[in-house]
Amino acid sequence: MSVREEFDDWASSGRDKGMEERHWHTAKHALARMPVEPGDTVLDLGCGSGYAGRALRDTKGAGRVYGLDGSPEMARNAAGYTDDPVVGYLVGDFDELPFADDSIDHVWSMEAFYYAADPDHTLAEIARVLRPGGTFYCAVNYYEENVHSHEWQEFIAIEMTRWDRDQYRDAFRDAGLSVAEQDTIPDREITIPDAAEFPTEDWDAREDMVERYRELGTLLTVGVAH
């Protein structure tokens, strides 16, 4: 199954809004840290429902915002959720970004980068379209140190890239992006039941759930274009 087919199915079944609700717990903290200034051009890579671009318009006055997704249904849904003429959505491939060199001020990607067929080439494309000093904020929950995410590959038909923290930093630098920061953002909004309520359908022990959400959380790697 292709990325397009997989996520067209997700969008058609309403899972795009579910992703938005779950991702927002940590995404809002990363988005608040982006150095977006009024009028800046932003690319939301793997935009899903488009929540990130809308948030950057509302909170930071971003200028033109492009949401790119490999799924036509995702892009169509995002456009339906958005009432803002300077936010646009397009269907595209991570391996060939449809933007000119040095044309984007900031790139954001949440829970999408690891679906790239060739992640190293995708990073090179991001470095190409970013203006000097532009940033790439890459947020993922599926990464090597998060052992609780490893089983996700079993439930999705397309191949996912599971890098560790060092691999993200090395790949960013190889693509020409300086690594400005890298840290994890905990999810403090997911409710964790008392120990007496475990095991649950999804968790064997409360300690595992605490580790997943409060300690591991979302891995954020920030690159800066030269």
C-alpha cells in the first residue's frame, strides 16, 4: 500500500481529526518555540488536518502557509477545515518539494517525516527550499529510544524509518542543516490511571505508560539552514 492510499483511508474515516487531537498535546509547545515572524512563509510537511499551519497564522502572524500532504483526501479535508485565504494545501511528494530554492522561511513536520521513502533526500530537499537562517522543526513520536512506539510498524502497511536521536542529528548535518537543539517534549495531558487499574487494553503496567508520555514524549529536532 502507498502512503497516499494509507492516508486517504485515514482521512475518509475521520482519523485526521483524531491525530490532531492527540498530536496537539505536544505540538503546541514545539510550535510556540518556532521563531516565526509576521509575514514569514511556512511549509507544513505532512500537514494532515492542517492544524499546525492554522496555529502559526493565529499565534504568530505567519504569512503564506503551505500545507503539503501525500494524501489528496487529507489535503481536501484540511482545506475544508480552514477559512483563511493565505493558507493553501497541495498534494506532493516529500522527495521532490514543489518549491523554489531559498523560498521558505520555516518548515514544520509532526509525525510525518518517518514516512518519507528516502529521508536523507527529504532533508536535502528541505535544506534546498529553506532560506539561509530558516528552520526545520521535526517532531516525531516514533523513534528508537521510544520503545513503546516500536510496534507501530506492525499496524501500518508502509515502511517507516525509526532513527535514534544521534541518527537524526547526523542526518540533519549531512543535509546541510545545523542542529540548533534537540529535546523531548512530554505529554502531560494524557490521563494516566492509578496503578490498581492496570493492566489495561493497551498497557501492562502504569510505569510503562508514565515512561511513554511523561518521560519519552515527542522527540523534537531543530535544524537551521546555512
